[in-house]
Amino acid sequence: MPPMLDVSDEVRAEIGDEEADRLLTGETAPASYDCTSCRTPGDPRQERTSTVLFIGDETAVLAFAHAGCLPSQTVKVTEEQLQGAVKSIAGDTVDLEPQQAVLGVTSGLVLISGELHPALVVEPTAPIARPGTTTAGDDFLPLLLEQGFLPVSDLSAVPPVLHGWSVLLAMGQLHAVLQPSPGDGRPVAWWQAHQPLQVTDGWRAAAGKHQQVLMFAAPVGSIGRQPREDLLRDALDKAAAGGRLVAAALPLAGT
């Protein structure tokens, strides 16, 4: 049984008819994959799957995504971003550098003191090493603490605003989390979506009301992909109680 792969005309034009046909017949299609968008497992023989081709300055990498997450397409990236995409697809340990970290980002509404707040929950897919080190370990939370994020022991209060950081929302879609550049302080992408992420109307309305987004971050294995907001809240509460959660309120950039 051939895989249920979607190969768009633009992807076919880049990889050629022969390679496209080999994918569609299953000759070179993967038996399973981690979706390049939501980072959860996929099976091209059980569900519709999109081919996504990341094209750098000199090289290109073919990735796979659930058809419900992304359509088949080509994505132009810099060579530096492409290396981040390669590490993301491979699930390797990476440095916490803009556009290179393997970060899973989930949006949801979090109830604090009787009011709903828009939140982003960030969890890497592998331990994060401190840039320049080769030793094993996970420095994700210490690196964020150095940037001004604060430990959270429970979700009873809104975390303080972290000035200089912001969440870029444009045309109602989530594009990036921005941080100040070490050199001139201008915003640079700490995390950037390969494809703008859709958020719910309720999330967007809450972001517009508060003009800020709460960002929670936890080490790999702390939260997981939760299908419902109540389960996400339970996972956040457990991570906070276990000393594995940091947070900050980030001003909203864009509309």
C-alpha cells in the first residue's frame, strides 16, 4: 500500500519527477517521522502527510509533516536556519541559539486569579547544552534564568513582565518570540515559526486584552503535547511543583 504523501508542484520542481515518484510509491518514503511542525510522531501509511522542503543557500533538506499541520511546500531559509531544521528533524541536542534550538511551542489559555491569560508553553525535544560546551546535561532553565525568566512554584499569580522580550503576532498568527540582541538591543528571533502558527480566537482576544503573553518554559519531558487545555494546565502545575518551570510575561508585538 503506497504512503498517503502529498508532494506539491513546487516541491516536485525542486526534487525532480524521479525522486517525487519514488516518494509517492513508497520506495523512499519514511516508515515514520516526527512532524516538522508539531513534533509529534506521524505515519505516512496511516495518515495524510505533507512533504516540506527546506531550501538553504547551498543545500536543501526534505522533512515531513502531518497534512493537518502544514501543506506540502518549499520553505526558503538561510544556511544557518537550515542547520537548525536538520537538528530539529534529527532530534539532536542543540545549543540555545536563535533559530537553532529544537523547541516545541504550544499555545493555550491559562486561568490565573479567575482570569484567562494567553500563554505559550515552550519545551525542547532534547536536552539543551550551553553554547560552546560538549558535556552532557540540560542547561535550558539556567540559560533562561540568566535572561530574566523567573522560577514558578505555582500558577497563582501572573509572572512579571520581561522587558526587551516580546511575542510577534501578525495577521492573527504567531510568528516568533523575540529577544534583545546582545549588541544593540534590537529585537532578534529567539524562536521563529517555519510557518506562522494559527491561534484560537479566544487566545487572540485575550492577547489583545492584556497586550502581553505569558511564556512558560520547562525542560524536555516535563510537559509533553497535551491535546486539551485542562491537561496542559495539569502538566504545568506538576512541572511548577517539581521546580521544573520558569515563566515571564512578554509584551505583545504586532496585532
